[in-house]
Amino acid sequence: MDAHTSPKPLFARGRVAVAALAATAFSTVLAPAAGITAALASPAPAAQVGAAVHATSALSSSPIVGLTPAYGTGGYWMTSSAGDVFSFGNAHSYGSLTGMALAKPIVGIASTPTGHGYWLVASDGGIFSFGDAHFFGSTGNIRLAKPIVGMASTATGRGYWLVASDGGIFSFGDARFHGSTGGINLVKPIVGMASTATGRGYWLVASDGGIFTFGDARFHGSTGGIRLAQPMIGMARTATGNGYWMVASDGGVFNFGDAAYHGSAVGFNAASGAQSVGILPVGSGYWLPNNLGQVDSVNAPAPAGLSQNVASSSTRLPSQTMPSASIAPSSNFQHACWTVPVNTGACDSAALSDINSARAAEGYGPLSLPSGFESLSTRAQVLVVANAERTSRGLPALPENSSLDNMAQAGAQANGGQGTDPTGPNGYSWGSNIAWGDPTALSADFGWMYDDGPNSENIDCTSSSSSGCWGHRMNILSPWGGASGAGVYNHNGTIQLTQLFVENY
């Protein structure tokens, strides 16, 4: 349990509760599942058709690891190793893991056949599901011999396979096991997979371009005997299933069976210093995304730009822009809020003054609160303040949900009345905060939002490298659509305030 023994002000804001693991699904990292990965080799590059979209690396400090289509929309999603998800064209945002403290990095993304959801998969096989992507199981609690490197979804969207670098296959939902290389001494590690059109088989590809077939997957050729300029990183099959492409990290593409060669991204990647992360068949050609978030379209329509409903016009999402340093509460703030008995009106006035000063330093105007704010219940104030912080940064307000209020209240009263971070509902991604000793919603907001980094009272931020630094702020400013709840409990004179934010709820 979290403990806080510092003198006033008591800003012990608890550990950051991150996305529920029950809501995760795998995406095709550099792996060819769900039509996302491909292979590039080093034949002479053909003329490029189309253009690269602006790099999503401008929005994420972590490398892009995968791309998946939003079927039926003409758009697509990209994900980074940190679990950021960026939507393009008409693809709708269903959430991400932005700001979450992940046990292992995300290695891929795969979409449902409806185009209304996607899974993210981590190297430990943890699955995170968004939209209409359902959780069917994971290897997150299994001790793996080798890390997960890719995944493929079934045609129904009701199952998926995960593949490890030793070729071990893990099947979930209606995905059936057809064999693996888990017991074979491989020359090179497996880097990806692709399922057949029927879903009754799959291919595995190794970093040397070696191909392994299982079920009704047929062998059409490989580069296992060719000296490659750079290792393979993934593959994708043709619509018929009678051929496939492989792509190398330098953007080289190799085609087999009825897969046609249209060119590579070797020159494109060399110019930007990027590395390919997969291949996606589009129209009569394919897209070749790279780790900088650029997409090279080869004999295919140019990819669409970043959706404005996902990111603001700024170069970074507001939730990813952390203050350079924590701001300690002013002496007036401390005196007003932690001198017994507390005058809540004076406390709110002092807290709001410090909040507005901190906001001004970030380039924002004063926090806009509704008339009659002081007459609202403390629970309502917690939600109003969080939404005021969100909407001022271009994020959607999260409506109150009574079920989430109950969960937040349970957290506030848990642990013998001492409180703990609320737990969100199963099957959803969520984040939660707790503040001990803050007498009002505004005093807690200052701690969560502006005094949450190194050298603050955040007990999860013991050093600048701690994963919990600014975690409460990131929960409040998560780029989710969904709902929220709050809890309030007085334990022997100490107020516990809790927040719960749930995506797509």
C-alpha cells in the first residue's frame, strides 16, 4: 500500500493505476499478421509513388513499431513502443496507453475486421484491446522462453495468434494451433507471422528471410539462402494467400508467389535515417511504414494525414507535454489549506491562484469553472475540475458515470478507511488517482497536475527516472473518450479524494 509520512501539505497522491490488463490485444509489430508487415530487400529501388505522411515521431518520443488499417474507412492507426496510438484519415481513435507505466514495450498493433477497434501487444504477450476488439487471453502472466515479436488476428476478429522470437505460437479465441518452431534450433530468430486467407494456417518468417509453413499455408520461396544487406523484420500475404512479401529493416522488399514487386523504401529510408517496421498491402501496391512514423507509398495511394480529432494542431498531444519541473505550493496556499480548521473557501481561492499561475507558465489562461462551483458537492467538484483541465487543452470532457463513482468511492474507503487507488472495470483501459489530506478538489488538482514530478509529494516519483512521475497528470489528461467517477471519504479527519477515468465506457 502507498504510505505518506511527509509534513504538510499532504500531497500523497498514491500510485498510478494503469490500464487494466484485461483490455489488451496484440498488434502486428514488425510482424505480418492482420496484413501489416512486409519485407524489403535490397534490389534496385523502383520509383516511389505517393508521399510520406508527416512523421508521428513529432507526437511521440518513442519509436513507431506498427501500423494497421481501419478496414472500411480508408484510414489507419500507428502505435509506438510506449503504446501511443495515432489515427489517420477517417480512422477513429479508440484510446491508447499514453502515459501508462508498461511492464514491457508494445511491439505491434492489429485491427478488427470492422475497422472499429484494435489490439496492442507487448513483448511479454500482454494484450490491450480498444473499441470493439475483445480480450481473448494473453501470455502476460506466463514466463516466456523468448519475447513475443508479432501477432495475427483471425478473419472473424474473434481470436488471434501471438508468436515469440523462437517461433513459439500462442493461440487465443477462435485461433487454432497448427504448429510452431518452438522445439527447433533456429539459425535466426522469428520476427513475424501472417495467417492464411482461410485462417487454417500461418507462415512464420525469420530475420534471414527463412519461411516456415503450418496448416494450409504453402511455401512460395524464401531468402534463407541469400545474403541480405539488412535483416528481415516482417511479412504480409496477398489477398489470395498464394503469395507473400517480406520486408527488411532497410526497406528492401522481396516478393514470392503471386505477390508483385513494385519497389522498395531503401532510398526513402536512407534519406531520413529510418528503419522499416512493416508492410501493408494497399490497392495494387503497398505502404512501408518506418520507425519515425513516416509511410512510403509504393504504387499505392498516398496515406492520409493525421486525424484532427486525435491530435491538436500543436506538435505534441497535450497529455504528452509534461512540465519541466514540479511547482511547490505557495506559502499562502499551504497556510489556507492546511491550517486547522480549514476554511474551504479560502483554500480554494489560494489553490486556484497557484493553479492559474502554473497554467500561465504553460501558456494557458485561468482555469474556467462554472458559476455556483462552490455550491457543488466535493465529488462533483473533483470531476468538474478534471474536465476543466482537459477541455482547456482540447481534450473531450468525460461525463460522470454512477458505476464509476461507486468504484472510485470504494477506493476512497478501502484499506480500513485509509483509501487506495480505485480499480477500474474489467475489460476496459483505465487510470485512477488518489489524494490523501487535500481538503478540496482544487487543492488536489494542483498536486496531481502541477506538483507531480521529481521533488514533489508524489510518492511514486522518488527520482527523475521513476515511471510514476507525472502519472496522475497523465491520467487526468489521457487522450481518451469515455467516462469518469470520483470518490470522497473522511477518515478520522483526513480527506481522501479519488478519481477514476475509463476509456470507451
